Amino acid sequence: MKYTRFEKARIIGARALQISLGAPVLINVPENFIDPVDIALLEFEKGAIPITVLRNKRNFN
Amino acid sequence: MLTIVWKDNEKKWKQLIENLPTTYGVDFPIPEEIKPPFKAFVTMDGSNIDYAVYVKDILPKTEKPKLSRNTKGIQHVLLIEKVEEVKMHVNEIEPVGKKQGTKVQKILLINIEEEAPKIPVKFKGYDDFENAIIEILKNKKENLPESVIREIASRSKKFKLNKEDLEKVVEFTIQEYKKSSVDPHEAVGIVAAQSIGEPGTQLTLRTFHYAGVAEVNITKGLPRLIEIVDARTKPSTPTMEIYLEDDIKKDQEKVEILAKKLESTKVIDVADVEINVTEMTVTIVMDKEKMSKRRISKNQILEAIKKMKHQGTTLTEEGDSIIITLQDPSYKKLYLISEDIKNLLVSGIKGIERAIVKYEESIGEYKIYTQGSNLKSVLELEGVDHRKTYTNDIMEIYEVLGVEAARNAIIDESIKTLEEQGLSVDVRHLMLVADMMTFEGNVEAIGRHGIAGKKSSVLARAAFEITSKHLLQAGLLGESDELRGVAENIIVGQPITLGTGAVNLIYKYPEKKR
């Protein structure tokens, strides 16, 4: 599934929040990577974030 | 469509079905509006429609029918071709006419939606280039709109592209197409509003401007834009551009005659209307010079006056004047009649005040520009090219040609208005506006009376205009708000359903590592 730019931003944002609150990082990150947003971006690129989007939410109601 | 329903008894009806096709005498009148062949309905119990009857012809009652509904009082003989069983409840049918007589109480004039006649859809087949493009798209598992495919084909035909080049073109087109498409949840409405609003500040406020055509003035700039968006029933300066058929478009004289025919001429334009108080008459003094200029004969004026609905008037001719005498004259009546006569249309098309012939050098033909517009009547005229003739009255286009045409007119008119002022606004913004105005099937204004007033959410309506009225009404009616839109959620203080706010996250099971 290809994400829209809003979905991408939302996923990375949510993941960055988790990391900033102390969640274990799921990939190997270089030593100098400290910023949770950078880490989340890297995770997203590698497809390691366990988050996806629910589309057509209205159809589920 | 109008049709009739009648009640019949089962015995007789079975007999009829067995003998089809047959003639059948009926003892009720059939309204004149109903012309054979038509489809009528028959009920057995008076509440359910049981049969549909295909009546091929109505024969005179002198004809002897094979069967009849009643032995006496036969009024029409129907030639029945086919009977079909149907299931319909009478409640679904809306009676539009009065019940016809006492004997036939069960007969109603009804309004039914006839299945639309099947018009074969003319599908323009694909030529070689178009087929090639479709083939390439299929291989790439991509898709492009029909119009884009046809456009590429017609252009590549010009340059005689070979297969490889065509493939490249298609590839680039797909890229461009994807680039120009918008992400879901993008706030297109706001972007459109600002993209039109900002250049709108630079529009002139001057209402009138003399266009290239002699003496026809057109509303321009901001007032015109407001007019378009408000979906007014009549623009302040309606105009038409009338294109002509091949056989007359190069002949100035013939075009001039046609133009004169278009111009509506009132009695007051060619004659003086005076009230003679001493003799209690209305005198119409014709002006020969004006009449010959407008090519109007005395008879035309007489004819027009005769068609008027005033009763008890007599006309007498006296040289160049017509005298109207009343049976029981009063000052008020005289005044009313003289006013009516002044505005009486002698010739021409209603609504068209002036018609100017202009030679269009770029296309090498004559065109008629008019002040005032009446698309329907003009299109019916002989010599008018109905494919190109244009009016700037959007509501008229809607009435004559339909919503899709009106949508295109909104886009064209607004872009024209903006371009005249040297502003370039992307069409897609205007297309969005036009779509919003027309998507319900009729042309609606933007704003309180149109789209904004029809929003389903109470809070959104209250946020727009007349807050208290909407809130009060919602309270009285016990309306509820689903909080789906943007304005509602801002009022409540929730994230809005746009952009990232519209994304719903869920947990994704990590894929197993292999």
C-alpha cells in the first residue's frame, strides 16, 4: 500500500512519540541518532513501524 | 407521462386476454392528451394494478368491438395489442387529474415514469493510435481518462510518432497525471477559495466596459464574478454570440436581415401612443421612417394589437394612425391599455434588445452579437448554427441544455472574466466551484441561499451566517450533529478531518521474518 503524504506524516509522528516516551527501537540505529523523529523516519523507510492506516473508516460504521 | 387506470372485472378480463389482440369497448372518456399508442393500466380490486395494457389505437365508437367493458354507453373502442401482468400499488401512482365522471370513478389520470426509451449510445470507436495507447496502458497496468487518451492520440497523429516514442509520451503523461492529482484529505476547498480570492482583490470594480463590439456593454470584473457565483436568474447584461449556418454566414445582407428579425420591436419603438381624453380613445400614430428602418409593416402592428386580450375594444384605421375605442371607457382603463400597447411586441424575439452584425476576421464570417438573451428561441431560428451559438446567461443554458452544459458555462465564464483582467487562475479551482454549484443536478448559488445553507450539520450552518436562527431551529426540531465536517469539529475543539487529522492509525502485525 502506498501512503499519502498525510498518512506518512501521521505514522512517523505517532511512532516518534512512542520512541520519545521510551519504546524500544526496532532497528539498528547508528550511535549518533538521538532525535526520535529521525529514528522514526529511518524505521519507516525500512518498513519496521508496526502501524498502518485504516482507510474508508466510514464504511465500517 | 399521462396515462389512465381503470377497474375491470376478472371474468371479462380473462376473456379478453384469451382473444388478444382484440378490440375492446370502454364506457369512459379518454382525455385528449392521451394519444395512441399508449400504455394504460388495469386494476381488479381498485388498489393494486394488475395489468399493463398496450393500446395500439383508439377507434371511433361506431366501430363494433369484439368485447366491451359495459354493454351500454361505449365511448371509445380500443385496439389492444398486448397485456402484461404487473405488480404495482396504486399509492405509488400520483393522481394528477380529476376523476372523470361518476360511472368511471376508478379511473384516474396518473403520472408514471415511463422507462426511458433506449437511445443507442453513440460510442466513438478507437482508431489505431488510441488502441495503441490503450495497449501500452494495459501493459503498464495504469489508467488514464478517456479524454486524455484521445488527446494524446490526436496529437501524436500530427507528429506521426512511432511506437517507441508513443510509449515515452504515455509514460510522461502518466507521470504528469499522477503529479497533478491531489492526495486524499487535501483541503482543496480552502486552496480554491484562496486561489480565486486573492486575484479577486485585483479585479476592477468598474461594472461597465465597452467591449470590442460597438455599443454592446458587458458586465466585467468582480461584479460579473459575483454574478456567476450567485447563480442569478438573469445576469445584469445578458448577451449572445450567434454563429450562422454556412449558407448565410458570408452574406452581409442576409445576416443583417436576420439580425433585424432578432431585435424585439415594441409598438413604442415605431409609433406614438397617445390618450385622447376628450374622445376617450387611444390613438397610435405610426412613424413611417422608424417603421421602414426596422422593417415593420402596418399590418404587423395591427395583428399584434388584435392579439391583445383586452375585451370590448374596437379598432379603426385612419391614415397613419389606429384608433382604439372602448365600450365603457374610464381613465384607468385607457391608461392601462395605452401602457400595454406601448410594451407590445410587434416583431423579434422577446428579451433581445439589440442585435449587431460584426465581421469576424479571424474566422472570415459574420456573427451577430446581441444585447439581451433568449437562447431557446434563437436556437429554433433558421440560419442559426445551434452548435456554436453562445449566451452568457448560465441559468438559461441550464434550462435549455442541462446541468453539464451549465457547469461548463460556469467554468468558461469565470475563467474568461478573470483572464480579461490579466489574472491566471488554475482551471481546477474554478472546476471545483462549478462542480459544487451543480452536483445536485441544478445550479445552486454559493452562500446562504445555496450550498452553505444546505449543509447537513447544524453547527456548520450556524458558523456561517445567522447563527442564532439556525441554533434555535435545531433546538426546536431536535436536530443532531454527527461532527463529521470541519467547521463542527473546530467549534467543538477536536482535530479536523483533513490532512493528517483524517488518518486513522491501527496496529499492524509485523510481517514474519523469513
